[in-house]
Amino acid sequence: MTKKILIADDESNLREIFERFFSNKFNNYETLTAEDGDIALNTARQNFSDLALILMDTDMPKLKGYDVCKILRNEDYKGIIIGMTGRAGDEYKKKWKDAGATDYLEKPIFLSALLEVGKKYLKD
């Protein structure tokens, strides 16, 4: 069974860049995408046991990323969830931590930071 990475962000250009990056650098993983919080939640639920990593934006339509994170943790998802935001400040870092996120990245996110996430959390 192929392990999967879910990239959830309402900015299509970032989803495409991140998807291409993970597909090229970590090609043992299937990459899934979601453009809003509701789709992210449903995609995660449908792939619950196969998800190795969820990379999720904070401000998405329908559900905030940290709300999706909190729901998944309440449903006993134990995998890696990395929160992302373009908003600076400790407030968002705390929201992600309180929701149960594994880690947190501030935008702009450079490919070198994605590589570090992959090396740290994905097992080939």
C-alpha cells in the first residue's frame, strides 16, 4: 500500500509547487491535494491509515487548517500534521500547537524547508 502526502492550501500555485516537489523528491509517496478545509478533512478521512504527512495552510475556505487538525486529532489520527501560515506571530503558532500539530512553518516556505520536513518526517 502506497503511503500518501496531503497538501492542503487554497492557493493553487503553492499546491502545484509543493505537489511537484514532493512527487520528485519523495517519489515513494502518492501526493494528494485539497483547496479548502472541508476537502482536506474529507480527503484525510478517506485516506486515514495511508497518510504519512499532512501539510496544511491556516487560512482556507470552509474550515481553518488548525480546526481540521483538531478534528483529525479528536478522531485519533496519529500522523504528522504540519501547519503553514503567512501570518506572523505567536498567536498562530499557539493555535496550531493547541490543535495538535506536529510542527509549523511560516510562509514564504522555501523548497529547502520542505526538503527538511521530508527528511525529518518521511521514511523511505
